[in-house]
Amino acid sequence: MIHREKILQQLQSKRDQFVAFEDSFQDEAGRYLDALDRMSMLPGSELTRRLATVKTPGALPTAEFDSTAGLRVEFPHKWKNHQEAREWAFDALLDHPTFAVDGSQIRPDDDFSIPVAAVQVAWFENRHTVDGRYVKDARFEVLTPEDLTVEFGDDRVISEQQVNLRRFELEIESLCASMRKLSEPGEKLSSAGGDAAKLAVAFFDSSLVISFADRLQGEAQERHVRAMLELLRSSEKTGVPVVGYVDGSRARDLVNMVASLFKLNDAEKIHDAWLVASRLTWGARTPMFVCARGGADRKQQGILEKFEEYRRGIGFVYLKTSATAPPARLEIPLWVLERGLLDQVIDLVIAEVVVGNGYPYVIQSADAAAVINSRDRDAFYAIFQRFAREQEIGLKISEKTASKSRRR
């Protein structure tokens, strides 16, 4: 139970600290918004020249920069109500396959003497045909003690990090498999995007840049990079664009770009989505930028530097998908822009957002199929206990867990 009066007393006693933070934020924000205005009036060639000596400036302009005014690409469609929006979305998506993958996991439980974990990855593929064809399926994988063991100095230890890694790999394996299937002869799909060839789009419910891997070491980092490179290469080879959809992004690539251009002090309180939000109305987006992000630790190489041919091959835009929330960040391989497919891909993303009432429906569907709740987790461990007993495996569990099992 919390005590309202005690909370209010604490907040009142620390009011000055909150006010100081807000004042500092407003000062920092004003400087960066002014710098963003100045940047928007420069030609892309000048930005490129000024940033040429900065190894990781955060972002770089693409050819779209000079063809947009005020860092805004308008959405040309207007509707009177949601029904009209849904009708447009139906037409936009018709015969364009979209698909997404998501995963859940069961972590190893310290109350069990034998470590065991599991990963479930589900995929949803909607062909958007008149007859309503779709595919929803899942893959379940049990992780053994060997799967969960990592080298740590001279020791071998059980690590939950291995569960996260395996889930990541399986999600990407599933996306790549769908890309290959959709690019097979007879599917009538093409990266040309013509009338006779309906463009498919893959949705990845996270960042393609995987900056979290900066904090990983050794094999764990190498496997994350290898998996992401496989996704990017499969996307380009099959001609199926992949969109890394990040809602509530805290990325600061544009912030760092502006700081590099105008020699500003590092911004500690603002991020890209906030910086561009006031320029965008619903459906509008920024021009595409090249992601040129450095590492969290400036003394070390950032993860993008290990992306080989895609080191500067991932672009991003900010797309306004809500009247009140900050814009979403979309990370898309640059070949999509170079082949003239970006506007079509953005339209398909917006159509999915309309159908999903603010978030891509295809991602929501994959998430719902993948989720593992607490009841599922308990059922998994009960099955494992029964399996161990039948196979005469010497599994021991804590009394607390045993008591829970007896009550079920």
C-alpha cells in the first residue's frame, strides 16, 4: 500500500530539482531546435562536406534531403473518418504480402538443479488477398544446459544471455525463410514493384542497428551481428524490404548529427523523435537519413562498424503515426530508397498502422501468437519435471517450487 500524503510531501520537498531539470531541458532543446532549422536550410552536399572528417556523426543525408522542405515529406491522403482510412488501407495493402515475427522465452529457473529454458517464435504472414489468406504458426525450441553455458574467464557458467541470443537468431531465421518463400518463382513478387509484381514487406519489431550488442562481447556479439547481416542480405537478395519498426525510440542519431555540424555541447535530455515531432503531422515523415551511429563508449568501435557492406547501408525515417505520441522510427536498408521503393514501403507501413489502430497490425498479430504467460511457464516446468521422472533423470527442485507444484 502506498500513502498519498507521504508521496506528495516527498514531491513537494524535491520540487526544485524537477524545476531545474525542466529549465535545463528547455535551454538544451531551444539550442538544438534552432540548429535543426539551420541544418534544414543547407544543401545535402554541404552537410556531407562538413561531416566528412567526423568518423561517426550519427547520421548523414541521402538524396531525399534536398527534395524535401523543412525536413518533412507530406502524406498526400486525407480522410474524413476512420472508415475512409480503413478503405484506403485495404486498397493499399491488397495483394501486398506483409509478415512479422516475434518471440517469447522461458528463462532457466535457479530452483531446478538441471538448467532448462525455452524459446517460442511465432510468425504472421498476411497475403492481403480478397479471399483473406494468411499464415500464423510458431516454432518452439528447448534449450539444454549445453545451450545455456558460456565461457566466463576460466569458468563455464549458465547465462540467461544465451536465451536472448537464441530467440534473436530464431526470429531472424524465420524472417529470412519467409523472404525466400515469397521470392520463389510463381509468387509474382519483385523488387521492381510494378503492377504485375506486388511488393512484399517484412516487419522486424526492433532496431536493425542492434546497438544493444555494443555491450556484448566475444561470441555473443559475433552471433548477433552474423544474424543481422543474414537478414539484411536476405532482404536485398530477395527484393523484400525489411522495416525495423521502433515505437518510443530514444535514438539520438539526428541529435548527434546536429551537434557535429554546429559544434554544440552533447545533448543529454533530448532525442531524435522529440526533436522532429513538432515538424510532423499524422502520416508525414522525415526524409531518409543514413545511420552513422558510433558506439556507446566512444573509445570503442560501435557495432555498425562490424556490419561489413551494411556499415553505412541502413537508413532511417521518423514517421508520425499518432496525433499525440512522438513519431515512430523506421529503419530500412538504403537499397530500398535507391531502387525507388521507399514511398511504397512507407504507404504499406501506414496502412498496417491504420488497420492496427496506431501500431502495425501484422506485428501485433505475431506478438499475440508468440506470447508465453506465467501459466504457460508453469506448464512447461511441470512437463519437464514429468519428463525427468519418466527418464530417470536426477532432477531436484527447491521446496518452494515443489510446494507450488503440489498445489496445482
